[in-house]
Amino acid sequence: MTKCDTVLFDLGHTLMDFRSTRDDLLEVYDEARRRLLAGAKQDIPTLEDIVEIIPKKVVTIIDDSYRGPRAIEELEMSQVIAQAFESINVRLPEPLVQEMLLLEHEALSRSMTLSDGARDVLAQLKRWGFKLGLVSNATNLPHLLRRDLDRLGILVHFDATVFSSELGLRKPHPTIYHAALSGVASEPTTTIFIGDRIREDIWGPQALGMRAVLTHEFRQESPNGSKPDTIISHVSELLDFIRRMSSI
């Protein structure tokens, strides 16, 4: 078996979970509503209606896009925001779309909860000499996501971070994996991929020759006929698997 020298991680529900509170949403969307009112030439819904509708609509638009005929293509987050507000009969001029985009990301950022073992695992892998990469399907702007990773104290561990929002293509399209492999100067056969989704994080990587680990820490997707190289219940268990694969 080829010795591995690289580990690629998915992000959401692999290294982190999302746990927004209503108070966080109220604060963020209160600011959003104030900005809407400042330039309003139309009726603006109440704060309660905005908080109740907009976050759910954003999630629904993104989730629905994964089931459509262009599921492999990433959405433009600015268009998602505009469409979400149109659902409450609010048409946003382009400058305000960009402001709402930043506020919507602030709501997402506040909901991010890092796995309690993620920092230690990443630091240990770096001490062992592994190259680390991040490969994530994410509609949000990549520079804002990297800012979140830096705030959470894990960006420093990655040699490359690749988001579908900067390539326009989602996993399991080969392009996104190859972009990460190129970024860390590694080959698929010496790489281990870890994620929570079968299609994106098991089938996709294995089709290119990577070994793939399914995590059930935050989500419990059934293998569904696939054959992950292992299944873990917490990110810390990854170290034992890698130790076995790499004779550490």
C-alpha cells in the first residue's frame, strides 16, 4: 500500500457544525433591516418576518440547487440573497445586495462551531509532516470563509484551501479535487480524504485514487453501497487510521 503524505478535509459537518441562535439572527438581521429602511422606496417587512423567512429561504435555494439539472455548478451568493429577499417582495439594488451578502455571512459565521478535537488533530498531522488541504462545497465568498477559518484558529494549518464558490464547480467534479492536490503538490494515491458526504467525500475522491474516510461526528449518512476506507465517529479517531496507513 502506498504511503500517504497528504490529508484533504471537507469543512461543514466534518471539522465544524452550524448552530445559530435566534439572538444572533435577530442582531444580524436587525442591522440588515436598518440598512433596508435607510434607502427604502418600498415596504420593508418586520424584523421577525425577515428572521423567520430569509435564513430558511437561503438554505432552501442552495439545497434545491443540489437536486437540479446543474447541481454540479456552484451558485452566486449575491443572486441567492437577492432571490431570498424577492420572496418577501423586497427588491435589492446591487449595492445593497452586497451589504446583505456580508450580513448574511455574519449570521453564518456566528453559527460555526468547531469540533472540539479539530485543532489538535490538524496540529498533530502537521507535526507528523503531512500536507493538509481543505476542499469544501460552499456558496459563500471564499475570502470570508478563510477569514472564519483564521478566526477559529485552523487556517494556519492548511497548505491549500479550495472552495466551490471560487471555481464555480462543486464536488464531486474532479476539478475541485485536482485544484486542492495541485495546491499541496500531491498525488491522489498518496492522499486521504475525510468528509461526511458519500457522493462528494467518498465516491468522488476514491474515483481519483484517494483513500476516503467517512465521518459521522455531525451527520450520519449511510454508506449506501459505497466502501469508505473507514468510518469514524469523531475527528480525533482519524489519527489512529492515519497512523496505521502511514506506519507512524
